[in-house]
Amino acid sequence: MASPRAGGSQGLLRMLDANLNRASEGLRVAEDVLRFGYANGQLSGETRRLRHDVGKVMLRVAPRGSLVAARDSRRDVGAGRWQAGRPRRGVGDLLAANLRRAGESLGVLEEGARVVAAPACCRSLQALRYRLYDLERRVTSACRVR
């Protein structure tokens, strides 16, 4: 990992850590909903591969240990600030919300990587984000998700 161009390296690492966790969690929920809720092994498998590929690219951006070491949940000014969120109206709503969550987090990872990683990593994250958008379109069609 290259050193950040401007101060705030710990904050940037915390941001990357939080968004890697958020993207992974969103993809994992989507994977399990596709597997158990829709019994769609193909789309569940694609979601799993995407989740693993995000992890692999992020290892090139920043070692997992540096992200975990930067984590400071107790002093996070945003922790506990938001409500638990709106209730889900079923598995389709759960699926759609988590795919959106993962997409937003991939966008943050891509932007954050521009500060600390080689351009190839940023391009890889962008490609993963577009792969997710394509997956979301196919999931929406196959599972009739709104």
C-alpha cells in the first residue's frame, strides 16, 4: 500500500475497513437469500465469487491486518447514530437492499483506493462494481425483485 498523499491515513484505512465489511456483508446476505430464499444456485454462486473477488482485490489495496489495526469502533462518531433502518417487506426487499448496500460500498472502496493504491487496483474495483450492477439486473429479472 502506498502512503496517502495527504494526512488522515488512519481515517482512510478505517473508511476502507468499514466499506469492505459493508460490501462483504451485503453480498453475503444477497448470496444467502439467493441460495435459501430463491434456491438459485447459479446467482448465489456468482454472488459468492464476487464477494471473494472483492476481498482479493482489497488485499492488493491494503493488507487486511492494517485495516483491522486501524479499526476503532468505540470512537466512531457515526456509530449508533442511525436507526436500525426500515423494516423489510420480504426476501425480495432484503435482497434488493443488500445489493444496493454492496454497490455503494464498492464505490467508496474504489474512490478510497485512488489515494492509496495503484491505478490497476482502482480499475479492478470499478470492474467489480460494474459486475455487481450486471448481477443486480439479472437478479432483479430472475427473482422478480423490485
